[in-house]
Amino acid sequence: MSKRVAEQPVSIAFERYRLDNGLRVVLSRDPNAPVVGVNLWYNVGSRNERPGRTGFAHLFEHMMFQGSEHVPEMAHFALIEQAGGSLNGSTWLDRTNYYETLPAHYLELGLWLESDRLGWLLPAMTQEKLDNQRDVVKNERRWRVDNQPYGDWDERLQAMMYPPDHPYHHSVIGSMEDLDAASLEDIEQFFRTYYAPNNAVLSLVGDFDPAQARDLIGRYFDDIPKGAPIPPIPGRTEIPLDMAGEVRDTIEQDISLARVYQAYRIPAYGTDEYYAALVTSYILGNGKAALLYRTLVRDRQLAQDVIAYAFPIVVGASMLVVWATARPSANVADLDTALTEQIEALAAVDDVDVERAVAMLEARHLTDLQTVDERADQLSMYTTIFDDPDRINTELERVRGVTTADVRAFAAKCLRRDNRAVLRYVPNGARS
Amino acid sequence: MTLDRSSPPAPAPIRTFRFPSVERRALDSGATLYSAQRGDLPLVTVRAVIDAGAASERAGEEGLAWLTASALEGGTAKRSGEALAWELERLGAELETFVTWDALNVELTTRADRLPDALTLLAEIVREPAFPAHEVERLRNEQLAEILRRSTEPRGLADDAAVRCIYAEHATYARPIIGDEARVQSFDNDAAAAFHRRRFTPGNTAIVVAGAVTVEVALSEVERAFGDWRGERRPAPVPTTDARVERTTVFLVDRPSAVQSELRLGHVGVPRHHPDYYALLVLNTIVAGAFTSRLNMTLREKHGFTYGVRSQFAFRRAAGPFIIQTAVASDVTARAVQETLRELNAMRDNGPTAAEVRTARDYLAGTLPLEMQTTEHITARIAELHTFQLDADYFEHWRERIGAVERDVVERVAREHLHLDRLSIVVVGNAADIEGDLDALAVGDVIRHGNSA
């Protein structure tokens, strides 16, 4: 029962093309359920924000739900919910996505809504809507970050890991001051700069007739003009893969359990070494047979939980972050030291650890592909980042290609004490 | 041809949706098998649904179902905890356990061709857990640490305080499932083993198999793994559900570091088998069960008080709570409570509009297939069938039943089931900033609620 699961490839069929205005389209038909996922990726995220406007890409995302020239205020949500659909959007470092999952017979509604806000957003923008959504986003920041234990960990780690002029230095949610400073002029400028068909990918997955879908997409998107070339990402995007020194910080918070974060600088998403990092993250922190769970949770009982995550980000360099929450009885410094020891033990990692991690990643890939919304999001992602939607079918080969020697070499090169930031959270009054 | 964009396009003809057909079989052992075939990807989810939820704990055992569930990872008669984890994860499967009031669930998802291995391991875990003393002690200490963590985490703190403030102290549902520190401290491996012996019987268990597997294969594999298991059905006791307050009361949990107030407003709701079930789903959708609900439109889109607000009737075998939850900026805490009560009063007094009822029905009916796309989702729905003893074809008729809910019925259930004169309003926030405003609201007494973890 212990041998490696045999490979059983799953192939997602799709067709792709490009409209004259530059919009890239990916269609993947799946008649198994009468639903359709409509997904757009815009190749703009917090990395594109200018100084003094952190958080703007995300605030802008909120404004995209406030109606457009032909879509009245609140109609976007109302029409989709009335249709029996679900919808959302999200902003991240590298991109902003918008998606709705609809009963298949409402496909045209999704295309009408998405095309209207890509082509005709600005006439609907008002100061009142901006002020309202600014308040909503500030409450989102309070909820996610300021009122939540450890809530600012990614903001702090990004600032520690990337120099001030690097686009990943600041968080997606941004600062309260910068949110306050955002104006309608900023909305107009951001929209004209980044929200153009030549900076977007549209993916449809689900129960539709591809010829009919092409026709509908043409009708709704063809007359949106191509935008100007997208300006380069601001700031200094190149950074050395070697941090040449450790950065540390300890934060006191109103918490009961201490926590340690260690972030290591690693090559960007898409590089061969990134896949070694991805497999390593699963070896370390995914599952109950993971190295950190076995040693720190089960055996030594220093930690309550452990997680490891390789950020799939593309500008300059990425991060592999591991974190562990301390047991009440554990000393945070001991936990920090133990984490480091286990990461250094990767120098002698076994084949079975690598095989387990790959099996977990394979299973994860397959379960993710079950929903039309996730498939559409992946097709948009691979098209946006690599101009290659077929990576939905080939990405697993890159994971399977990672060997034990690759993991050891990656760990020796990147997972070093002088190539990391360490952030500790301790209860108030516990900073020694 | 110029496209007319001025109004939304009409929908195409509707396409039929069929919930995957569910087969129910009584096994000789007394266990029940449910099987649903879904073939688009080579995956299968298996779950044991055991009548060993928190409601089946005896006095003095509060929190033991949680510990027993987590201690299943401690190993079996045949292999240690670590060996078990290796076996599962080499299949790419992870053991997931979760406890509700009505059931203790043990689940694995793996590739369909690995169903025999998955069921062999599931049977071992469910039938022959070893509960080694050192593993149970470790997991008990993790549970204690989690209780401690929640005491400083505003959302967990508010959720836990809400049930304590909605239900009378002696009521079954008046506490979080995880239990409290003093009680959990007293548990050991013998306690977990005794709970397992008492509650994990085939008569108390359903095995769900959902995915790229035929009913025949599912049946023969489940028979192979569970067929010689013996043990009777032992129903869980009926939970008690008395309310804590007779008139609306504000419970203030002081968190001096708070920059936002976590709000919970609620009262005792109704059991799952209440005849107004479908109308209450529609009502809840209109109150705060969807983005375009009344409360979200008011608190978020009109006033910008919050990132979002949601409500839910928690349907259980006995009357679970109705709870509205949101988090608002500290300086608008009292105003947010006031606006929420204003909307609730309007709903109770006048009911919804016909358009709201239509939208809510269409939303609920339309999103059902969206929430049935994965083998895990289908498994969860089948577990619901079992727990509440619904017909195997129940979900095939669900959309019709939702579609039959009329406005006047929703108006009646709003009047009958929104108890605005006896709400428990829990506020977790910086008392120094908000207590005066809450007093001035005069919706009810303002009582300081200690963190009684």
C-alpha cells in the first residue's frame, strides 16, 4: 500500500484566441453540470501602485462592483444573485481577478456585466461611491489586519524581505493614510492605464457551445478599444537572490500564543527552482507526516501548528514562508531555533519525503480542478503569467520532475540563515 | 450591428440540473451506506458520519467528542500515528475529522483507483483507534492551547460568547463544541477510548462514498472493510435549548486593544425538522444571507460601517441559534446595532417585498448546483441527509420546495421567528470607547460579560 500512486494524467481541453483589441480569451467546455465560470484576470496588482497610493489596486477592485454606464449602482450584485450565481473579485501582489459562477443559461449576463465595466466604468464613478467603498475597505483592513492577532504578518514580512523601492515592499491592503488620499482622479488614471483589453484575460469554463460563446464574446468585447501599452512596474524590480544577512523583528501583541515566521528569499514563480521550493514547502508543512509536524508538533511538542507556503509571485524574487504557533509551555526562542534546525535538516531529506510531497501536490491539483470557477481561474492565471493556458495540464510535470537532489540543492542555496527574515509575535510584556 | 447595452440580456433556456442520484443501503452490520457516482474526475471522497457529535456527550464530557476526533490521528491497533499519516499521505490523502453537534465526521479524499486502500484505512481509524496515552495527552494539550488562543482572538471570542449569551447556562448548546479549560484538562486516553466504545457503533454510523465509483463497487468495498463490525444503534440524547434572556440584553466583552467591534445578535432558533424550514432559508437570505441582503446593503453599501454582515439559522436536531454577525469600526458600534435593529424590526413588522422573495428563491435554487461541484461538497450534503434522516432523493426536490415559498409565508415566519424583544447582543470591543453609546441606545441592559473560557 505504500508505493507511489501511479500517474494518471487529467487533461483539460481548451481553445484560445485573441481579439483585435488584445483581449486574450480561453474557452473550456465542460457539459457535466449546467453551470459556467466567467473569469477575468487583469495584469495589475499592488505591485503597480505608485508611492503614496498603497492599497489603491484593491480599492479600485471594489469600485468595479459599483456599476458602470449601463449597469446601475448595485445592479451588478443584484443581477447575479437573482440569476442564482455567485461572484467576487480579489486583488493580490501581481494581479486582480473578477469572477462569477452562473447557471449556464445566464452566460450572456456575465459577459454583459464584465464588458460594461471594462469598457464603460468611468461614467458611473462618483465621489459618494468612492467615499463609501473607502470606508468599507478600511473596515476590511481592520477586520483582516489591525483587529486580528498576527494580522499584519504579511505586511511586516514584505517590508522586511523587499527593499523600500521594490514593488512587493508594501502590502496589498495598503495604509489607512494612502486609502484616505485616494481620489476620483486616481480612479480615472488607474482605469485608463491598466484596465484595457490588452492587459486582461477572459476565461470561460462550463456548459456552453464554444461557437456561440465566441460570437457573444465578440459582440460584447470587440468594440472596446485597445489601450496604450502598459507602463513598466514602478520601482526597482530586480533584486539579488541572496539577501546577504538576516533581518529580525519581534512584535508584542494582545495574543495568548507566541508565533514565529521565517521567510526565505527564493527564485520567482515559474523558474525551475520555484518548483523545488513548492515541493519543499509541502515536505515541511503540509500534512501530518510533514517534517515540521512530525518533529515540532508530534515529537517535541513545541508547536501547536505549522505551515509552509511558497508564494507564487513573479517580480524579482519570491518567498518561502514557514510559520509555527508556540504551545503555551514553549519558549519562542526554542521554537525559532528548532524551526531552523529542521530546515537545515533538509540537507539530508529522504526520497520518501519528496514522494509524499509530490503525491499531496498531485491530489491537490486534481481536487482543485473539480470546480469550473477554479479551472477558469487557473486558465486565466497561466495565460496572464506565462501566456500558456496549457500549463493547467503540464504544471504537474514540473512538480513531478523535482528530485531529492533538487530539494537538497535548493535548500542549501536558499534556505539559509543569512537569506531570511524572522518575525516573532509574543504576548504583551513578553519581549525579553 | 450596434449592440444595445442598455439592459441586461435575457437568459437562454434553462438547462436541467440533477443532483447526483444517491443510493442508500442498510448493511448487515447495522451501518448505512450512501453512494453517489460522479465520474468527471478520477476522485473519490469517503466519509464516516458517526452519531458521536457534541450532543452525545454526557455531563462532564463537554469537549470530549472534539478530543476523540482529533485523537483518531494517534494511530490504530495496526500502526502508529506517524505510520498512519505516512500511509494516507503517500496516497495523497489527508485525514480530516470534524465535529458538529449532531455528528463526528472522518473523511478522506483520494484517487478513485485507491478506494480499497482508503476504506481499509478509514475502517481501521474508525473501528480500531489505539488512543495511545502520549498522543491523547498531546492532542488534549493542543485543544487546551486552542481554547486559550480563541480567548484572545476577537472572532472566536465573539462566537463563543454569543452561544453562552443566547442559551441558558444549563442548555446543551450554551458552549462551544471545543469545551472549556477545566473540563478538557480532566480528559485522558481512557476517556477518549470510553467515548469511542460507547458512540462508535455500526448502528450509529453511515459510510458515504461519492465520486468516480459505481454503487456496486462502493457496496462491495464497504462490506469488505466494515462488514464484520458489530454493535447496536444508540441514539444521542435530545439537546436542551432554553434561552438565557427574556428581554433584549447587550453583553459587552471588553477587549481594550480592539480597533473594531465584533457584533453578534441572536436568539434561539428552530430545529431542522421545523415545517417553516424553507421559508426560513428564504427569510435569512433576505436578512443577511446574500450580498444584496437588507443588512449588507445598509451596513456596508450605504453606511460603510463594515466589510460585510452575514446571518444564519443554524439548523440542528434541536433548536440551534439564529445569529447575525459582523465587525464594525469602533466609533460606529452603537449606530450599527441601531441600524441592524431598525432593519430587523421593519422585516418583522412588514415582511419582505415580493421581489425580494423572488430574488432569494432564485438565488438559493440557482446556487445549489454551484455548491455541488466537488466530491467533498456532495459528501457533505449526503451527510446532511443521513443526520436528519431525509429521503435519498431529497435534494432532487429541494429547488421545487424553495421555489414554492410565497411572500405571505415569509411575512408570517418573519413575525413568528424573529424574536426582537429577546435578543442577545454580544459586542466584543474596546469598552471604554463604546459602552456609553451602547447604554444610550437603550435597547436593553448592558452587562459586562467576562471571558469565561
